[in-house]
Amino acid sequence: MQYDKDLQSEYKALFLEARSFLPSFDGILETKKERITTYSNEKGGICHIRTMSYGIDFGLLKGAKMEDKLSLLTGKGKAIRVLPQKKLDKKVVEYDIKQAIEINSKK
């Protein structure tokens, strides 16, 4: 399971910090899946997180619809954008998660 791999990573502390930060947003629930740890609310998926060779990635499930004022999101897919983090920047993550929640609320 990816969650177990994340806990064995050299970035375990960063992963756990991000994991404890996400539930601070109202209604966000964590689901540990075989390949990824995901976060959603009653309106749908918000993001997933996982450790990488440089830190962690937040995969923003509706990132293509988000405004990237900070120019930090990567990817060119039809839906997902990735926010790489070497150190958790809570203000940046909050900016993106709040957008994702807002997009979900328009469903």
C-alpha cells in the first residue's frame, strides 16, 4: 500500500505534516487507497498526496480548472495539476485547497 511506503520514506515527517493539515478544512475526509492517499468532501475529490524523491506532491484533482496565480502547479493533463512541496508551505496549500473546495461546491 502506498501509505505504508510514504511512512517509510525519508520524507515521512513532511507527509505526516501535510496529512495532519488537510483535515483542518471543513468536511475533508482521508481515504487510504492501495496506490495513493486521497482527500475528498461530500461533493467529490479534492486531492491526493504521496512522497516523492524530493518531498511530497499534492495532486489537485481539479487543478486544470484552478487559477495558478503563484505559478507553482505542474502538469498539462485534462484534470490534475500537481503542487510539489519540499517543505510544507501552508499558505500555498491553503490557497489551492480552498480553490478545489470552491470548484467542488459548484457541482
